[in-house]
Amino acid sequence: MAVEHEANAFRCNLCPRRCNALRTVTEGLGFCGMPSQPRLARAALHRWEEPPVSGTRGSGAVFFSGCTLRCVFCQNEPISHLGQGKTISVSRLREIFAELIDQWAHNINLVSPTPYAPVISQALEQPVGVPVVWNTGGYERVKTLRALEGEVDVYLPDLKYLDPEKAVRYSGAADYPQRATEAILEMYRQVGPVQLDENGLIRRGLIIRHLILPGQVREARAVMDWVSEQFPPGAVLFSLMSQYVPLGRAEEFPEIDRPLRKGEAKSAAEYMANLGLSGFVQERDAASARYVPSFDLTGV
């Protein structure tokens, strides 16, 4: 991946913000505020992803600090917005991948990896032996994704909104709908239709996630319509998520400062079924802060 390097520093335009900030090994002055080297908050087996990702043994989840979005309801706020974590070397990142595989992880699951795309690419120059999952909020530059082609096997993006007003209000990115849909189409171009192994584990392909927000069933339907229109039946998997908990700054936004209602989750699930989208519907009991991982540098 080509970026403007100088002694482990570079001018960063990896995400759609394109802030051109100088990022060094120890400091980041751009939107994400992260250094050029990977900063991690946790690396451990994770059993709470979609069934083809978690499998029976767990996904090898590597939680990176920093984020290109500012979602007001973020459940990972200590690492996404506050930068909690530990900066490590590229060689240590590669070791972490190997350690997770030694624990029988089904895959390497890179969570919010975008600010570190160049160094992750370096760590993946040699195949790791299991599928690599790019787990992202969906706010990506196509140029950055193209530089990862051949290194990522599974893309796991959110498609949070198609309405720019909601995107800027809740995630600070009015161009999110355009950038996320462009990115998802590029992801599909790279990996093609979903491929599962004999045990139902994903080997290659695209799983699109959508978190239902309170009062936003219409937005969920619009997202599902877009997916249905863009991809052949069964070519991608769709994950309808009901785990919303009003965390982060949600209390500042009264319309989403409440749990999801049973009727909202049911309505969205019925719409997905009527469209014939292949994938998963999350149970409402997943809406609990107890499922938020502990960002205590485990495995780092």
C-alpha cells in the first residue's frame, strides 16, 4: 500500500476525511488522532459475531483504537473516541495474529482497522493461514480498499444510513451514505459471492450489517432495499442487528435515548424476510452492555 512515508511518518488520506495530517509513530494529529503504528486495546477470541464468523471456537478479534466516525451511540467509545490502547510494532501485530491462530481462532477479525491500513497490509504480506476479516463502520475510501485487494478475504461493513441528515447527526459524516455504498460495491468486486466451508464458516465474501436505531425502522427498510437491489439473491449475507443500547452521548439525542422497542425489531425482521434477504436477525436480548468487550489490553 503506497502512502507518503518518512521515517515511519506519513501524511494521511486513508479515509474519506482526507485530512492530510502528519501521523508519526507516537502521535496523530488527524481526525482519528492515532499514530502511524497500530494501537490496540484487545486481541482475543470473540464469540459474539455472526455464526459464520464466530463458529464454535471464536473469531480472532483484534480491536484497534481510533475511528473515522463519531457515532454518538458508540459502545466502544473508550477506544474509538478516547484513544485508549497500546501502540505496538508491525512485527508484534503479526505475532498477535499467530497467537490467535494458535488458540484455534477461525479467522483474524480486524475491528475498526482503517486508520492502520498501510501497516496492516505490511503484516499481511505473507498469508496468515486463516481468513482475514475487515470489520468496519463502512466509512471507507475506495482507493484504500483497492490497496488491500488479495489480503482481505471477508468484508464485514456496517451500512448505517442512507439518509445524509441522519449520518451527520449521529455519526458526524454527511457523506457517509455515498462513501459507504461505494465502498461496499468495491468490497464485493474484490471478494465476490459468499463462500462457506463444509462447517458453515465463511471463507470469502461480504456480510453487511445494519444496526436498527430507535425510531428508525424506515431507515432500516431503505438499507435493506438497497442491498436487495444491488446484489443477486444469496450473493451477500445481511445482518440485522437489534443490540442497540443508548451508550456514549446518546442521552444528548432524546429520540435515540431509549432501548429498541419489540415492535421495531419485529417490523424490521419481517421486512427482511419479505425481501428474501439471506442472513441473520439478532435477538433483542443482545441489547445489553454486558456484551461490550473489556478493553484491558488482553492479548496485546
